[in-house]
Amino acid sequence: MVERSAIRKDFIADYDGLADQWWDPRGALAPLGWIARARADHLPPAEQRPGHRQACLLDVACGGGLFGPYATGRGYRVTGVDLSELSLQEALRHGFDEVVRADIAELPFDDASFDVVTAGQCLEHVPDPYAVVGEACRVLRPGGTLIVDTIADTAAARFVSITLAENLPLPGRPPRGTHDHRLFVNRERLTRTARANGVELTLQGLRPRMRDMARYVAGRREEVRMVPTKSTSVLFLGAGTKC
């Protein structure tokens, strides 16, 4: 675990400052939308619960609500939790039924409250991602689905996510300093943590489709599709069911 004193204190302020770019297809947050679409590929259709209760989904670190249209389109009641108040306001405008401002390592929800919990592109920004995963598993109902995606703690991920992504003058480039390689996530520890909390995660890598990326850079396409890869050494996604 990285000491809290070792990381930046203004991370949420960054996202408050970028709140108007959540839905900009060529803005600094555009790649998060591409990854949200890939995350949705692992989202099961909502099943009506006993007592005619609508299936519930929690989006951890929901940001501006990029996952909202996918979740509501599958029939879920969607709750988002984040620390950025301005981002939460965006989420409410894009399909979220409820938003809560809270620390994602201390979720303010009862045990077994949700049928699906997603945590996209947030674990690599917190000092203890494994605590966040433990909390996500805690609020997930038995039989529910956990979906996470993040960046691996490898030299390859540091090169791609920081050296290239933050410095090449391309559309969709995150601001310099967005990522701290010390916070990148250990895959083995992530899967052990989920397993200890009842979820067996299956991991797969993700990368941009190269043809889409070329067209996006050339201004001939507004979205880049992410495709699965065998290698999980840079960007990866994990999905599993709670026993």
C-alpha cells in the first residue's frame, strides 16, 4: 500500500476542473468512455428481483456517468458514488437514478445491497485499491457480478499510460500528472483480494483497436473501440460472480 502522504492531494480537484469534458468525444476524458463501453460487454441483463424490485447497480467512482447509458439500457436502477461533486451532477444528467458523494474505500451502503458493482479506471488512483475491491465485494449480493478495470503495476503500463499517453499531442490525451505509477495495481493481489471476499475474477487485457485509433487521430471517427487481449500487462479488466 502506498502511504497517503506520498500521493497528490488535489486529485479530485483535477476531475472537478475537467467536469465539462466528461462527454466530449475529443476531450481529456474521452478514453474513459471507450473503456466504459468495453466494461458494458460484461454486464448481464437485469433480472427482476423478488417482490418486483428492480435490479440495482452501483458504479464506484462513477465520474460524469459514462457507464449510465449502458446500465439503464440493460434495465438497472443505477447508483453512482464519487468524491467529485461536479462530476456527480453530470452523472445525474446522464441516466443515474441516485448519486452519493463518499470515499470509495468506505462505501456508505449496507452489505449485499447491489446486484452488480462496477469500478472502472479508479483503482489506479487510490492509495489502497484492495480496500476498494473489498468494499465493492461487501456491498455485492451473492450471485451478483463484479466488474473492474484498471492499470497493471508493470514497466510496460508505466510507459504506455504515462510516457506515451500523457505526452503525445493527440486528442483524448489526459493531463500530465494524471497517473502515478506507484498506484498501479498488482494483478495477483487484486484477484486474491476478490477471492477472499467471495468473487473469483477472470482477467483479460484491453487495448484500442488500431484502425479506430488511426481514424480517431485523423478526425474521422469520434470513438475508439477497445478489444480484448491475452496480455494483462497494461490495461486490464476483471469480472466475476460472488458466491
